[in-house]
Amino acid sequence: MDRIRILCVEDMALIRSTLITFIERDTRMLVVAQAENGREAIEMALLHQPDVILMDLRMPVMDGIEATIAIRHKWPEARILLLTVIGGVDDIDRALKAGARGYLLKGCQPHELHAALLAIHEGKEHISPEVALKLADQRPLTLTDREHEVLKLLAANHSVDKMAEALCCSESTIRFHRVNLFRKLGVGDRAAAVAEAAKRGLIYFEP
């Protein structure tokens, strides 16, 4: 089985080295390149085309959000997981609109880092539960009509491509709405989102 190829982007050398050590503890993963700012990240991403890009949010020269926009403009298939100490709501919104697949806290345990990288590699989204809860506290829960539609399809266990087909939109649009739902509900995955939505009365299951 081929190992998951990862680009690690972090401006602090010690943290970058630690991240690489943690990542490669999982024998399914291999760091094929590294960068210390967003500009280098663009170059390394296009050169190596890794399976997943793990990128710090705040860096000198060019930050993680700007780099995400630039990378996905040139390589739309890029799968990017942003690493943060905890950004504000505006940062999160900018990152999701830029095309990031998830958010992870720098203080996470190695097993969560591995789980997040695997999820992103599989085309899923991942938001640290702590991030989702803090974001939920910062903004009242209001869902758009499209988010309600996506929520119902999530509850029916539809895949991203089936949801995109049903709602006549792109898969990236569906992923954007899914991550927004996770953030608003204060959860980190589909099952938790459905459970929380049911508890709040946003969806209803026939007995």
C-alpha cells in the first residue's frame, strides 16, 4: 500500500521538525516536502503534488489562507488541512472559502493529527472539536436554506458527489457547506452533526 504523501508547512523549525516526527510515527504516512512560509508552500505543492498539505495558518511572507487560495487556484484538487492555535471566526470563514478541508489545533495529540490527515486524504473534512465548540459559542446558530438542504442529505448518509448531484452544485460547494454546518453545530464529523441537529430539532426522524 502506498504511503500518504504529505507536505508540512510551518515557519518555526522546531515545531515543523516535531510535526514531521509525529506524522511519520504512523507508517502509512510520509513527509515528502516541507516549507517555512506560504510562498515556499506554493512551490513545494506544485512540485511534489502531495496527497495532503498540512499548513500553519499564521506565517511570515504569506499566511496559510493566502497560500491555500494560490495553491487551489493552480491545483484545484489540493487537499489542505490548516493548523492553528485558534483563529477567529473571520479567519475560519476565509479559510473555508479558500478551500481548506479542515482545521486542527497545534496542541492536539498525535492520534488526532493522524486521524485528521487520514480524513482529509479520504476526501472528508475535519475540524477539531475544541475549535468547533469555540466557534459555535462565538456565533448564534442560524442555518441558510442551502445548509438545511445539505443537513438533510447528511442525515440520509448521502456522499459528497450524490449531494452535489442532488443540489446541482459542485462538490467543493458541498464541502464548504458541510464544514460550515460542523462549525455552527460545534461538532467535528457527520455523525455528531446529525445527532446535534436532531437534538436541536433541526431534523426529525420518523419513529
